[in-house]
Amino acid sequence: MGGGMMGGGRTDQGVMGGRRTDQGMMGGGMMGRGMGAGALVDDLGLSDEQRSSVQRIHDEARLKQWDLMGRMMQEEIRLRDAFGGPSTDRAASEKAFKQMNAVREQMFVARLDAQEKLEAALTPEQRTKLRQRVRGGGWMMMMH
């Protein structure tokens, strides 16, 4: 496949380690480089040590979020089941809803923790440049 929407594009060295294509998840140009932390920190002038640290922080945060999303899905199933019978199980519904909110809070705290770690790995100048780049949505959007 050529370099079109699904084709393999150029390959170069990326901040997020190893080799990557600039063609996104599907190998197509439409996805671009905007996936994950790499696009946010590529031109911050990171040292090799910072690059490794950012990669580790990103990986740890993603794994934590995936685990919490699995727990969230379990609670959504419980909530569905509480509503799905011949009558609504109010106690089970409230419990599942409260658990969902607890997991949601854990997800938020995990993102804050990762943001603090990332900021600690950067110089003040790099932090300023990163904040200018992500105004409005915050860098935490990269964790999905």
C-alpha cells in the first residue's frame, strides 16, 4: 500500500521510544502523529533520560487507566443488571453507582499523579512550552 490513507509512511525515531511510523494507529495519514504523549513532547528538547522517564510515566498511566476502566465496566454491568430484572433493585443500583463514582475518582487522581510526575521530569522551560501547547484540554487527554 502506498503512502495514502492506509499505506505505510516514513519511519523515524520518536520520543516515545523505538521506531514508529508517522501514520497513526492504522498506518494511514488521517490519524497523524497526534496519538499518545509523543506528539506533545517531541520538540521539547528532552534528554535521553527525560525521554525514558516520559515513556515510563506514560506507560504506567495507561496501564493504570486500563485497569480502572475494566473496573468501571464491571460496575456498569452490575448497574445494568440491577435495572434489568422484573423490578429495579434500588440498593444494588445505588451501590453500583457509588462504586462507579469511586472508580471515576481514582481515574482522575491517577491522571493527576501522572501529570505531577511528568512535570517533575521536565525543566521549567519545558513545562512552560508544554503548557502553552495543551491549553484548554490539558496534557491528560493523551492518556486514553
